[in-house]
Amino acid sequence: MAKLHLTCREATELLSRGLDQPLGRPERMALWLHLIICRGCSHFGRNLRVLRDRIVTGVRAGTVSSSAQMLSAAARARIGALFGNAHKPRDQ
Amino acid sequence: MSTPEAPSKTEARAAATRWLEQYGDRLYRHALALVRDSAQAEDLVQDTLLAAFAAHASFRGEASEYTWLVRILRNRVTDLHRRTREVALSHLHPDADEEFLDRLFDERGHWRDAPPVWSSPEAGADQRDFWRILELCLGLLPERQVAAFRLLELEGADSDAVCKVLEVSASNLWVLMHRARARLMRCMTENGLGTTEGADG
């Protein structure tokens, strides 16, 4: 049984988990009651949404695939060479 | 037993070359989420493709090729974690982050400093900035938190798979994600994300 009175620490845990899986009814109720009176946690919850939305947007737009997140050319060549690559020029 | 005729080595080579081309970056990002170190991530991609090359004949097309490759990659990571278990358990324990929460909340569990609200993003103008700050702050998270966060949020992995790779229970995963998000939020606020109104204090 979830308790009705949440600390901010508990409320932020529920806010975070709520992004990844549906919360139970008592948890939602307790969270709702807490958010009515707590500005800090409301901000935290809103910021979590902003974070999630911007990541989703970025992943979709491909912003996330910066060069730092790609296999380096050197590694690619090294790994490719292991499979006796087809890049060998054919004779004639 | 009726095994289908093993594909020739040439076929396996061609397949491996294609995997590298098609999935190299995605596998690398996946690996990077798990090990952090780019050299180690590159090695993981290499090991994965070598293992896939050797097992080419056993790929039956029940899953997509990429899913199959990721499964191999994850097994490699699990092995890797197993080999470095002592390290993994000592400073990577998911509960070892109480001290950060204690800085955030007082002994009654209330905010010491309530977070300011971030302004919603306008257009895509500052999107680049957002990613720069996000990457910077991800770099400061404890290892398992960043792995959980990258896999769930950036790679879109499902939580069961993440639990398996990180060898944690579901509730531990939520703990990791909570800490990761709380740390990120603090760090990103400190680095000037979306606080046009200015935080008080």
C-alpha cells in the first residue's frame, strides 16, 4: 500500500519511474496530492518532461549522431580488414 | 540432424562486411552506452562482428540481423562485467549514490534548494546547445547510471533488456534512472540550461 504523504525525495522517484512505466493508482494519487503543494517537485516533473521531449526530438532529428558517436574511420578499416575486405582491387 | 549446408566463408565475409557498414555506428553507440570508453567500445564492436562472422551459419532469421548482433554484443558486455566483477561491485553499486541525494534533500526528504523550472524549448535553435550540455553532464554520471540512461533514453532499449545487461532488478533500474535524472537535472541547470528567468539564489 502506498502511503499518502510523500517526501520530495519519494515524489521525485515516482515522477522518474512514471516516465518509464505506468504508476499504480495509489501512487498516482499520492503524487498528485504532493504536486499540488510542492513547487520544487512540480518543477522537477516539468523538467523531466522537457528533458524527455528534447531527447526524443534530437534522436529523431539525428542530432545525437555527432561524430563522437560514430565508429572512427580507423576502427572501421581495422575491423573491415579482419574480414579480408572486398576493397582489394581486382586484377583486370 | 539435418543441418542446412553451411554458407561458404565468402558469404560470411560478405555478410560481416555488410554488417560493419550498415550497423557499425549503431553497434558502437550501443557499446559506448555500456562501457563508456571509446577504445573499449570499438573492441566490443570488433569482437561482436567476429563472433557473428563465426556464427554466421547459425543465424536463422528469427530475429532481425541487428537484434541478433545486439544480442551478441550484450553477451560480450556481460562477460566483460563478469570478469571485472570486483570493480563492478565496489564502486558501481546502484545504491552507492545516497550521498548525492543527501545533498539534494534534507533529512526529512525535502528539497534543500528547489529546482528552477526550465523554459520549454523554442524551435530548434538551441538544440545543439542542449546536446552539448547533456553530453557534458552524462560524462559526469556514475557508470551504471549513464549506461542505464543511455540505453533507455537514447538507444530506446526496453527495460527488461537493460536489466539483463546491467544485471540489476527492475526496481534497481528505477533507482538508477532516478539518480541519473536527478543528477542530470542539477548539472544541466548549473550549466545554464533553460533558465532564462534565472534561478533564485
